[in-house]
Amino acid sequence: MPPIRSARAPVAPPRRPRCQLDAYMRTKLVELKTVAGWTYEQIHKEYPSIPIGTIKTTVYRANKRAKNEISPRSGRPRKLDADDKTKLLDAIDANPRITYVDLLANVNPGGSVIPAGPSPHQKLQIFYIF
């Protein structure tokens, strides 16, 4: 049975499985282990939604983190960030018949020309639809 909390204590929403811990929770776990001297099992009893392995890994990697930041993910970086996608969608909403060259000018003004890629017909051929 979960412990009874006070009326003014914040209610934490349930944590999704396999999701990334936020900076506050990582800091809290490291403080409980290093400063308060709690064991991994005690921390797990306080936060049962976080597996013990995650707690151990978080505490172990705390020294490797610079300013408690999330480490970059492996793989190729995205060509368009969120701002570029927003610009594209705004331009398409403003003019649904806009051309590829004009869209490129909105996202990448004065930059190099990015090839258009396969045509819609070629895309259908790739997926054996046409």
C-alpha cells in the first residue's frame, strides 16, 4: 500500500515505461544516493515506478554528465529542425500551390540547393504500388 501523502504534497503523474528521466528526477536520484546516503533499494521504494537498474545507471552516469544535460543521441542529425518544419507548414498554409524552390527559399534563404529527391511516381515504384 502506498504511503499516505499530505494534502499539500504534489501529485506526480504516473511515469511511462521506458521513457527518459527529466533533469529534476535525475538530480533527485543522485542527491538521495550521494548526499542522503540512501541505498538503491530505498530509492526504489520511494519511487517504485523507476526500476532499480535505471536508478543505478543514473547515479553511475551522473559524473559523466556536464551540467545534468541529456547526452546527444547517436545517428544522423535531422536535416530540418522544429523551426524549419514550422516555417514549411506556415508557407504551405499561406499558399497551397507553392513550388519546391519557393519552399526551399523560405527554409534555407541564400543557402545551397538541396536536391528534390524522388518524384511521387518514383516513390510509388519503390513501394511497388505502381
